[in-house]
Amino acid sequence: MNNENNKWLQEMGLNHPLVIAGPCSAETEEQVMNIAHQLTKTKATVFRAGVWKPRTRPGNFEGIGALALPWLQRVKKETGLLIAVEVANLNHVKLALEHDIDILWIGARTTVNPFAVQEIADALKDTQKIVMVKNPINPDLELWIGAIERLQKANIKNIGAIHRGFSTYQKTTYRNNPNWQIAIDFMSRMPNIPLINDPSHICGNREGLFDVSQMALDLNFDGLMIETHSDPDKAWSDAKQQVTPTRLHEIITDLIIKKPNFEKQEAIDSLAKLRVEINTIDDDLIAILGKRIQISKQIGLAKKEKNVAVLQPNRWQEIFENRVKKGGNLGLSKQFMEKLYKAIHQESIKVQEAVIKK
Ligand code: PEP
Ligand code: MN
């Protein structure tokens, strides 16, 4: 992203990449202060903490509420970090403004609801505060852009966006699938809106954070929001994905950060974007092969039940010819399609035999 576009980032002296860190939820005053003080030894310049927590199922910890807002004010006073909270309705906005919160963000479950977004936009009309919009939980670019347009129409100038991935019914290795292409399309459609990546909610675990963060920087994201807790395993929400401030520091230090005005930047950008497309396609390909093998297992079970042989030469010949022909129509060579389908078929037979022998 071009420097001119990051006006609020620049004016506020927020470094590239912007690092927002802090716990998923504010739990106690001691926890909040402890994490914030540790973060002063890292590159984080913004402290995040959820005080109203939207939980998928009822009965879990739903946040401390407004009582935690003075703790955040204390963070700002003692550490100089800017403070950020999630707001989901008019009342949250009022309370956040009363407590002089610097950055208000709209969560993924709220972005999906134009009524709620409009209520927040109206409550924030003409504000100088920074307002960030997370992508909606469903992969809908228009809904994400629409939420930002509602803020723009309310004359809110300091707007940012957060890419936190998208919900899928069938769980993948990610908690929320990154669908990088949507983030890339967002950048083209809204080039003036700084875009932050949230690897924590994309991964849902600690192990994936580095790679997702590096991918985001390779794609010229403007910053990262990473959930950080002094004792992650004991966190009251999202325990699996939070890291300690020490680990956060390591991640940020190890990331390779490209200079915005690097020569040949455009060539690098387009290469990085094409690589993302390939990665995304490979993820889909692997998921589909996984699904196919599961069905092969079921077929194996059915054959066992009916005492039918694993290999039916006619059926196989029919599949083979049909797939080779379909591949040919898409420019895939006969030789390649034959090799590919023989490999898939062999694996399928192996799996079925294993099921039958069991
Ligand atoms: C959060 O940032 O703690 C949060 C609730 O995220 P999301 O809206 O992305 O689920
Ligand atoms: Mn969280």
C-alpha cells in the first residue's frame, strides 16, 4: 500500500507494520496491567482488549463489561500505548467514548449486520477516533465494504480494516479460512483504507501465527493484530491462540518486513499475489482429495457389507477415460491426467482394502 494512503497511521506516528497486541479479553486489572507493561518491551504501539465478548454459544465468559474500561485508561496513562476495544452497539460506543478509548473496532459478528453497523456509524458521526472494521464472518467482500461506506458517510475519516478470516462449515487447518484473495480484492477496491491482519483468529492456534503474519506482510498489509496474554493457557477466552509478550516479540523480530518503496516492488507484489492464489488452490486441492478419500472409505465399507470385490475393472476404465478427457478439455495433457488418476486410484484401492481387512 502506498504511503500516502496511511494518513492516520502516519499522522499518529504509528510504525510500519502497526502492531496491535493484548489479550482476547480483559480479565482482571492486574492481568491487563501486567500484559501492557510487558508489551512496552515489544514493537506493539496499540493495546487491545475485549471487554464485551461476542461468544458463539451462551454460557461462556462474556466479558467484564464497562468496569474494565478504566483499566484500559490506566494502561494508556502508565505505558503510553494507544487503547483499542471492540464495540457492537450504541451503548458500547457511548461508554468507549466516555472513557476516551483511541481505537474502536467492529467485530466480525457485527459487520454482518447493517443495522448494527449503521447504529455504530451514527453514534460515531464526525469522530476523530480511529474506527476499524473486521471482515464479516462470511466471505462477502461487499458486506465488508458496505460497513466501511456506512462509516465514511458518517464523516468518519480515520478508518482501518482488519482481515480475520472467514468461517467455514467444514473445519480446515485454520479456525477461520484466510481466503487471501478477498483481502487482495479489498486492497484494490479500498486502496486508501489501511488493512491489518489478525493471524490469531485466522489460525486459532499459536503454531500458525508466524507464517500467516509473514504472508500478510508479503502482501503489503499495514499491520498485525496478535492476541497476547501473560499466561495464555489460563486465558478466559481464546486460550489456544494467544502468545506471551516474549513470543510476540520473537515473531515480530523474525518477520521479514519489506520496505514500502523498494524497487521492483510491483513485480514482487504481483508475484506474491500469484503465490497466494497458488497456495489457496493447493489448500482447496488437498481438502478435496481428503474428502475423496473419505468417500472411498465409505465405498470400502459398503463393498465389505455386500461382499463385492474392491476393483471393478469396468467402472475404473469408465472413470479413467472420462477424467482424462475432461482434463484434456482444460489443457491438461493426457500423460499428466493418466499419471494423476492412476495415483489417486491406487490410493483409493489401498484405503478400501484396509477398510475391508479390518
Ligand atoms: C476478537 O478480536 O477478540 C474477536 C472477538 O474477534 P472476531 O470479531 O474477529 O471474532
Ligand atoms: Mn479472541
